[in-house]
Amino acid sequence: MGSSPSLYLLGDVGSTFTKLCLVDAGAPAVLASAAAPTTVGTDVNAGFDAALGRLGPRAREAGRILVSSSAAGGLRIAAVGLVPELTMKAARIAALGAGGKVVGAFSFRLTAQDLAGLRELRPDMILLAGGTDGGDTEHIIHNAGALAAGLPGVPVVAAGNREAREELERIFAGRPEVRFAANVMPEVRRLDLDPARACIRELFLERIVAAKGLDRLRSRAEVVRPTPEAVLRAVALLSRGHGGSPGLGELLAVDVGGATTDVYSCAEGRPSSPAVVLRGLPEPFEKRTVEADIGMRHTIAHLLEQCDVEEVARAARATADEVRAWAGAVAGDPGHLPASEREHRIDAALAAAGCRLAVARHCGWLEECYTPEGRVYVQEGKDLGPVRCVVGSGGPLAAGGPRAGEVLAGARRAPGESRLLPSAPEFLIDRRYLLWAMGLLADHEPAAALELMKRHLEPC
Amino acid sequence: MSPSPAPPPTMILGVIGADCHAVGNKILELAFREAGFNVVNLGVMVAQEEFIAAAIETKAQAIVVSSLYGHGEMDCRGFRERCVEAGLGRILLYVGGNLVVGKADFAGVEAKFRAMGFDRVFGPGSGPEHGIAALREDLAARGAALGQ
Ligand code: B12
């Protein structure tokens, strides 16, 4: 392999399907894409080769092979902080932004019970925060000691009060799987997430990739980052633009999957009027959330519990029983695809409900406070009202064909809704499922990645 | 270890409750900072829990509360108890602003807030300088150095 330097073979390994995408960054053009069932159980190379075989001979000329990993079950991170609304929340936000799946979050002093719980969660990694710089050191030192003794060998990114660092280095001495990053919350209400994010990626590549059997790809490909982080990079590039080529401005992206739904935003989200007071942690411009209980196949039972089934049925012009029957059928058989017109409508209506729930949780909200002589508004989280562009990605959305617009309509703010969803967005659909690939390409060829996203995202 | 100057004491500042009077808060922030304190200003409309959360993370020595809109007594109830619950039993608690409502006299108001566990209560005409002088005095009594 490797005769054409402008030819990139981009791969995503670890989820149900191994996806490959061949891009000529010089043209630029997406030349081909293909998928095959992932084979982590035996050797990931088998699935990779199967997909490669479907791409055609040119794929073998690729000068560079970059792979993202949705590492079987995701990158499982446990967040440990001090106060739940402050450093614990900061650690959660950092872990999500790094492409992780937050399997548990702990605050204050870790107890024996917490440690037992942590062990049971089997995290791939622990993000340990606590204390602003110059603030509390006691808790993070205690928690570091507890983790060192209670979960030996589990990788840790320590990103808390810098004044505790010396002590933590002593506690974690001789532990190469422990990394130190700048504090995720150096001051109350100020986040600094990039250093922790970089450490998480580093550990992911060095340790987790091997643990999940993905290192077998190493002889042929560079495994560069977790898939959700690649998507976040793509979305950020699409939002900001590159060089002389403008981006699309503030935007929101939704990836409705079979098991989870990921939401990404690139937006300031500040209050729309000076009369609104912002409360709580300010959130990062590039924000990701993932809803582990909202998905179109494996987790559809949870989705059903949370949405108004009658309303879904009305939207699908079906009965509530038909909606429930469909959910039951696909939960047991994730490969089940809608066949009849009615099934398509039901699938789309459920996806719209899931999209709405996931986007609503991602967005901030507005609360009216009545003071004895007047009304005041308090905002928590990001106001995405002004966001003009919503991008839909992911299997069910792309497969939803002409119904993608109906699904994404769930991301639009309804009149009177307290959650601050986009109020008048336009919708784009990632029908060819390119976002993750463009996030990989963005490291080396940002101009081409931007151009290809602009070309292939279709209005709907 | 080489001797380093003691870091400035940290204090949490904010306007409590649903109170959105923002001007005095900015002035207090500047004045306390000028006087050498590490000021963590939470701004307006701050709930008791937010003061306490910030104090825990920053290991603050004092919480300085303002109330301007006349509902201070209601908003401040239970503040000390909450601090005790959070392990901040000994933190200095100050309150000032417009605490005297209607015809009440300051002595009575002060007694009420003291009974609620506030270490210092500032009446009409008290500006930032009074708060600063008091905080220096109280911290000195506790042996905390002011980094200047
Ligand atoms: C501007 C203003 C507003 C603006 C605020 C704009 C903003 N975002 O800041 C608006 C129009 C929104 C407003 C609304 C209301 N206001 Co108004 N407002 C005022 C006004 C005219 C000036 C406030 C000001 O900025 N002062 C200048 C700053 C520098 O002074 P300060 O705030 O008092 O702070 C200093 C001192 O108090 C002290 N201090 C404060 N805290 C502490 C703490 C410590 C420890 C120490 C040592 C010192 C200290 O130091 C500060 C700095 O020097 C005052 C009247 C006045 N002249 O004070 C009324 C006043 C505060 N408002 C009042 C009221 C009742 C209201 C409303 C409830 C309804 C109304 N009638 O308008 C609403 C409440 C809204 C809400 N949810 O908070 C009353 C409060 C009555 C009381 N407490 O007994 C006042 C006193 C007017 C009055 N005489 O009736 N208000």
C-alpha cells in the first residue's frame, strides 16, 4: 500500500460495522465507501479486510490509513470530582468532549462503597478532578489514594487542583498509566478542557486500543482517536471554516444511533438578552453529550418509556399498539429494517421523538423566577435558539430517506418550550455518513474535509 | 521547601436569592480584590448552595453575601446550617446591602442575622471599606495572613 500520498483510506472500527471510506484529498472527492461486520472477537483485521475488498483496487494505493475507534461499548470513563455541580460536572463535560461514555460520576470523598461501585463499572479510564487551582486539595488527595489502592492498573487522568499535583505524583509513583493534565476547572465557573482531553486521547491510544484488540490494526493503519471525538472535530471544522473558506457558523449535529444518541454543538449559547441571568457552569463552545438511553434499536424500550407514545402514533398515522409492536420487534432484532410505508413512518416518528429528547437534554433551559415585584429569567446551559443549522447523521437518519426532515424537526424549539433548542434552523443530512471520516481527514487536510462536507451534506 | 509568601485568602462573593442588583456587586469585587483578597465573584441571583459549592472547591475562608432587594432575611435563612452540613462550619459569613426594610431598626435586624449564624452584619451606610476592615481583622484573629 501507499503509492498515492493524496489518497486517504479512512476507517471506523469497533461498532457493529467496520466502515471504510476512500478519499482523494487532492481533487477533493469521496471515491468509495464500504462496510462489513466488525470482528473484534477474533481479529479486527478480518472485518477490515472484508470491507476493504468491497472498496475496489484503488484503496490499496492509499498513502495514509487513519482509523477512529468506537471501541466496543465506547470509551468507558468514570468522572470523579469534588462538588457535583462544579468539578464533577466539569470532569463529565471533559470526558464527553474527549469522545468518552461517562459510566459513572462521583463526588466528594470516595467511600469504600463508591470504590466497589467503580470496580463494578469496569471503567477503561478514570478522570480525576477536584478543587480549583489554589483551592481544596484534601479531597483529590484522598480520592487519588483510594483509587491507587482500590483500582490498581486502571488508567487515570488527574486534572484537578495543581497544588495537589506533587502529592498525587507521589501517590501514583511507578504508574505509567496515570497522566497529569491542567485543571479542568482552574477557577469557579471557568473550564479548561483541552489538556485533559489530550491526555485522555493519549491514554486511549496507548492503552485502551490494545486492550480492545484494535492494536492488531497497527501494522497497517494509524488508530488516531475515538469516533465521537472525530465527529466533534468535523462539526467544529464545519462550523468555523478553514483558511479563506467560511464555515456554516454556529451549528448543532445529531447522530441517532441504534443504542445511543450523540448530540454535538458548536455555539456560544450565551443569554439572548441582558435581562437573562446565566447560572451554573459555563459550557464549552464545542460541546458533546451522549444519551445512553435513547436509541432506535437496542435501547428503544427506554425511548418508548420516555416519550408520549400517543403522540408518536399520531405523527406516524398509526395506533399506539402498532408503535409498541414495532419497538418490540426491532429491540429483539437490531438488524430489522422498516419495510412497509407505515413502518417507515413509525420508525421516523420514534427517531424524531428520540432526537427531540436528546437535543433537549443537550440544550440549556430558561426558568422564570417570580420576585415579589417582577419577573426575572434565569438561564442554565447553552441557549441554542440562534443556531441556524442542524446536521443529522447516523444510520436510522440516513436510512430514513425522505423522512430525515421529519426526524430532525424534533430538534426545533416548540412554542413556549423552556428548553433552548434552535428556534428556526435549516436541516442538513449526512446521508453518506461522512462526518466521522471528515473528522479524521481534518487533522491532515482540513480544506478538503471542509469542502467535502459542504458538498455532501444535503439540505432536507 | 523554599518559603513562599502565603497565598491571598479566598472569599466567595455574590448577591443572594432572586436579587438582580448588579452594580454594588461589581464595586465590592473590585474593592476586595484591590485590598488583596482572592475574590470569587458569583454575581447576582446566587443560591445558598452555589455559595457553598464554590467555597468547598476553592477552600474559601469567607462568604460575603449581599442582599439589596429587601428579601435578605428570607433568602439567608438556614445558611449557616447548610455550611455546617457541607463541612464548612467555621467559615466566616458576612451579609450586607439593604437589610433594613421599612421601619425596622438596625439593631434588631443585626440581632436576627447574628442569630442565623452570620459573623458580621452590615447596616445602612456600610460600604466595601467596612467589610474589608472587618475581614482583615477576623482573619488576623484566626491567624490567616493577608498576602501583601
Ligand atoms: C438600579 C436599581 C434597580 C435596577 C437594578 C439594575 C441592575 N441590574 O443592577 C432594577 C430596575 C432592575 C431594580 C429592580 C428592583 N428593585 Co431596585 N434599585 C435600584 C437602585 C435605584 C440603585 C441600586 C444601585 O445600583 N446602587 C448603587 C450600588 C453601588 O449600591 P448598592 O447596590 O447599595 O451596593 C453597595 C452597598 O449596599 C454595599 N453593600 C452591598 N452588599 C454588601 C455586603 C457587605 C458585606 C458590605 C460590607 C457592603 C455591602 O456596598 C455596595 C457597593 O458600594 C436602588 C436604590 C438605591 N439608590 O440604592 C433600588 C432598590 C435597591 N431597589 C429596590 C427594589 C424594591 C427593587 C425591586 C424589588 C422592585 C422595584 N421597586 O423596582 C426590583 C427587584 C428586582 C430583583 N429581582 O432584584 C429597593 C429595595 C428596598 C429594600 N431593600 O428595602 C431600592 C432600595 C429602591 C427603594 N428605595 O425602594 N432596581
